[in-house]
Amino acid sequence: MKEFVGYCAACEAEIHCRDGFLDGIIADDKTLFCFQCGKNK
């Protein structure tokens, strides 16, 4: 199952939840990032 969660705060890529796992990173300030942008933070 794939469910849309939101957009990356840096590059605006779509972020989804796949089978209960988030395809991104939530920062300490609750900002949502994709894995690529999250590695750079």
C-alpha cells in the first residue's frame, strides 16, 4: 500500500508511506525531507 504524506521541504519531491514505512525523514522541528535531502542536512 502506498499513501501520499507530503512534500520535501527542500526539493518539493513527493513523499509517501509504503506499507507503514515513511519514505523520508522527519527533522527535529517536524519538517519533512526526502532521504536525499535529509542526508545533506
